[in-house]
Amino acid sequence: MALDYLKLNDTNSILIPADDLHKQVSAILQGVGTPEAHAEITAKILVSSSLRGVETHGVGNAVRYSESIEQGEYTVPQSVDVITETDTTALLSCGDGLGFVAAHQGMEMSIAKARKHGVGMATIRDGHHIGMVAAYPMMAVAEDMIGMAMTNASKAVRPALGARPRVGTNPIAFGAPAGEERDFIFDMATSTIASGKIALAKRLGVQMPVGWAVTAEGEPLTEPRGDRGEDWAMNPLGGTREQGSHKGYGLGLVVDILCGVLSGGGFGTQLSAGENMTWTMAIDIAKFRDVDDFKAMMDDMIRELHDTPPLPGEDRVLVAGDPEADFQEDRLANGVPVENSQYDEMRARAIQLGVEIFI
Amino acid sequence: MALDYLKLNDTNSILIPADDLHKQVSAILQGVGTPEAHAEITAKILVSSSLRGVETHGVGNAVRYSESIEQGEYTVPQSVDVITETDTTALLSCGDGLGFVAAHQGMEMSIAKARKHGVGMATIRDGHHIGMVAAYPMMAVAEDMIGMAMTNASKAVRPALGARPRVGTNPIAFGAPAGEERDFIFDMATSTIASGKIALAKRLGVQMPVGWAVTAEGEPLTEPRGDRGEDWAMNPLGGTREQGSHKGYGLGLVVDILCGVLSGGGFGTQLSAGENMTWTMAIDIAKFRDVDDFKAMMDDMIRELHDTPPLPGEDRVLVAGDPEADFQEDRLANGVPVENSQYDEMRARAIQLGVEIFI
């Protein structure tokens, strides 16, 4: 749920059709040597993020990835290798390439294993950014499965009682199919706020609310920072001891364990900025119960939640995936807003690489 | 992490050896017709909770369970039935009996399936309270596996933008083995605070901090309530929109989906007080990588976290499971504190049922 003052509008962004954005992102990535299949997977997920209103993980990142590739921070073309595998499990190496590619393959393998054996799981080392984590559970949901994915990151968040960054923002995403209602698609950073929101606040020149970050002395920090360092840290979900900061902190470590320790790729303080290990799981609902019955109960639950009287000042009660589905409906019809500076960057990068301009 | 003013001390509690508590709980449960094997499982988990300082899920609950059994709210002796099963999955019915018994069987089956196939998962319908959820992941950790368990409950928590209770406190527990360091054992309600903490505040006659609960008008509620009703609700983890209340809310629904919808047992608003559906999962680490290497990396992570400079006013940075392991060490040596009123209740109940007195 983007906060109102962080929203894009017609003064800070320009509307572009999703298909054109897809072509532009794919072209930029191919312009630095990414194989077409890998560029297409990455473009699909980046455009899906932008369509769903998740600007922080959207098409604006394509230029950054292309630079990482050019500078040799990413190995492209990459080889995604299966290190160990059983009927239900896989340990993959992302080959130090685009995180999207191995995470996509991890979830494809999870789905195939779940279809045969009930549950499928992959953990992925030697990886980079995988974008909007919800993209991977959504693949399982499209197959009438429950999907789950997590990814860890370099240190940015303080432990519950700590005053220095030691854990990544380590997001968790989960999806389950509904019937007539919209699917349940949930995606959260285990910090109070996703780090992209702080970067967005900085770009838009607005202050952060108290509770998002602290100084090394534990004092609230409201001026958004563009850097990472020992002198400030994001808060874990829960914020304070009394309000459950050990819960956001513990969830962040669950992500580190499944993504970083189970894969051997490393936990928060072992990762450099831009390194991300990933975990995916798919559960075949039909192995437990009739899928239509499952979906009918999902519908009942979602309707009951939508019918809850809202807090004073709020319009209506939402269910995870509602705001994103609203964005997607609007943006498929009217175009995707791209921040002015990111639009300029993408065009400049395309020209620099000598690839076709689509936007 | 119990808040200081909710702690038991020598004025409000009495110290009892853990073994005696185990015998007393088992005797009380057997006194109302619970088969010995089921009473022993339940006693083991209740005493483990009390040893670990999780008073709200400890031995003091034995009397309540025995009353539920006597009043026919629980079916005892119960039959735990396997409704559907594959190599990696199981749907169980708890037979409307003690939740502990089926959750224990669900995790045993998850571990056995994981040992053979990599991952094992069970979801359990027709169930009741399973106590401290961490007890089940701990079974997996003892087998060098990663364990995870969740349980849903009747409505008590408001949706993120809602003003009425619609979701249970729906806890999530996760465990992973360390090597030389203590195992990572994490257990959190998806509300700001576990509901047992509110009951404890009420029994001890103390106010709740702002942020734990609200009235139906969305105003902070600080007087602890012993009832459940539409006129107040607990807050989801995150508390407010700006601080991420949609995250605690979404996690609560993840629990409802895996426990209630996947099993068919029902979600929050479909459950009566005391009804709980449960989900368990075990992951065999050895299927992914060498277990000793995994544990060595866990040790590195835990040490790095312990070494983090603490916030001003805090002693040290903890890792999930630390406070509980400290409690357990102390209580195994010195006895388990049982609240005076609960001690009196247990003895009175034992006398009433004509079973042996051990405490």
C-alpha cells in the first residue's frame, strides 16, 4: 500500500503502454548482452511490478541492472546450475547473473515438483535482485497452487534490541487462488517499510514518518538516506519492543535461514549490496482437498473481510492484492506512469546502447 | 519476550519441579478420560511451555482443557484420522479432540515424509488449542530439520483498515538447528501481542500499552478485556497503516489459508472460541546441503547478531529462542513458577477428580 504522498501523478511521471515498456526493458537488457529469454523473463516481472503499482520494483530499475551487467557485477550470460536435487527439493546456483532468471526457474521447478509430489521447494545461491517477490507466488497461483517466496539482502535493518543494521529488509510473499474474488497476493518487507519506499521518499523530497528508521543512537531518523552505513538502520516490523519489533526481526531471520543459510549463499552481513539469495515453494492444493471447494472458502473469507466496518476515516477494508489489482486494471487501460527522471534515464540508456526506442 | 511488569515472581507464584507438574497435568487429563498417550503428549508440551517462560501457554491451562473435555466441547478419546495423504502431504482430522495430539502427529508425519522425500507437510481440521506453537518446529529441529507450524483461531484481531475483530491472533512458529550456539526457535502471534498476554495483564491488574487493542471506534484501548466481542479488537502486528499494519494482517491471513482453508476446517470468523486448525511443515536440510555446514553458518549468523551494539538502555541483542532457553535453564534447576491462583486451581481440580496430587 503506497502512502498517498509517495504516489506518482501527472506532474512527476509520464504514462506509457505496458507493452512498449516491456519491449524497452528487454531491449536495454539485450543491449548489454543478456540472452533474449532471460531479458524477456526479467522484463515480464519488471513490467508486472509497474502495472501493479509497485514502482520501487518496476521498470525504472532496468537501467540499473544494465549498468550492473556492464560493470561486471552480474555475470551475463549466466548459467543456472542445479547443485543438488530430489523429487521435492532443489538447490540452484544463479550463476551470479540476473536474480529474476534463477528465481523464475526455482518457482517453475517448485511447481513441477508440487504437481508430481505435492510440495516443491527451491533455494538459490549466488544470486541478485529478484524484483517484486509476489511475482513468483503468482506463478503458482496461476497453476491452482499456493505459492511462497522469500529473498534476503545485505544488512539494512537493526535487530530488535540492536542499534546497527544487521539484517536485510528480507521480504516474504505468499499467494493463494480465489474463485470469483481476486486472488490473495501478499508481499511484505520484514522491516517497517520497504527500502525502496525510503529511496522514493528521497527522490520525491519528502520526510519519513517516525518509526521507519533510527540513528546509531536509537533516535528516530526522518530525513531519508540514500546510502547504507553503520550510522543508521531501518526498524524491523513492529518498530519498538513493546509493539513487537522482535517479530519483524525474527521473520527477517527466517528469510535469512531459508534463502541464505539453507542455500549456503549467505545471510545479511555476509552479503554485498545487490546480492540476494532466494527461496521458493509451491503447494498443490488438489493433493489436500478439492480445488473448487478451497476457492469457494477463499471467496467467503475475502467477502467477509471486505464487509468489515472500516476505521473512522478509511473507505473500506482491503485484502492483500487489492490495491495492486486496482492499479493493474487502471494501468492496463490507461498506461503505466513512469517517473520523469526514470523515463529520461531509460531513453538515454537505450540511445547510448544503440537499441531501438519504444517509449 | 515477556514485558517486565508481566513477569512472575515469588509474591504471585510458587516454584514446582517440572517433573511433578508433568505428572499432575497428565493425571488431571487422564482423570477426565484422556487416554494416557494423549495426556502424556499434552503434558509434555504444556510443561515445555512453562519451562520456556511461555506462561500463557503453560501448565495453568490444564484445568481449562479438562473442563472442556468434561463439558463435551472436546471429544475424548479422540480419533485422529488421515483424510487424504501423498508422499509429502497429509490432511488430518483432529477428531474434535485435544489439538496437541493431532498437531504432534502432524509434525511427526511431516518429519517422516521429509526424511524420505525432502519436505513433509500436514494440515489439520476439526481441531482445538495446540499450546505453544514452537513446540512443533522444535520436534523437527531435534531431527536436524527446519520446522514450521501455524495455527489459526477465532476472530480477535481487526483487519488493517477495519474496526471490528475478523482474524485470529494466528501464530507462526519456525525452528532451525544451530551447531554450538542455541537453536533458532521463533514463535510469534501475528497480532501486536499474543492474546494470552492481555489475559495475563488482566489477571495481574495492569494496564495495556497503547497499540495493543482498539475500541470499535478505533480509539486505543488500555484496560485489558477478558471477553471477546464486536466492541473491541486487537491490533495486527504493525499497529497503524503507516507502520505496516497490513503486514501483520496479511500474515494472519496466510495462517488462516494454510491452517483453515487448505484443511477445510475454517477461517477466523467461521471458528468458535477454542477451535483451532493447524499446519505443520518439516524440511530435511540434508537434502539441500551438508547439515554441519548449515549449522556452522547458523552459528556465524547468531554470533554476529549477539555482537551487535544494543540500543541505549538495552543489555544485549537477542536471537529468537534466547529468552526461552534462559528461562528453561533456570527453571530446570530451580523449579517452574506457577501463578498462585493457577496452583490452587490445579490442586482443587485434582482433588475434585480424585486423582493423585503431585504438586
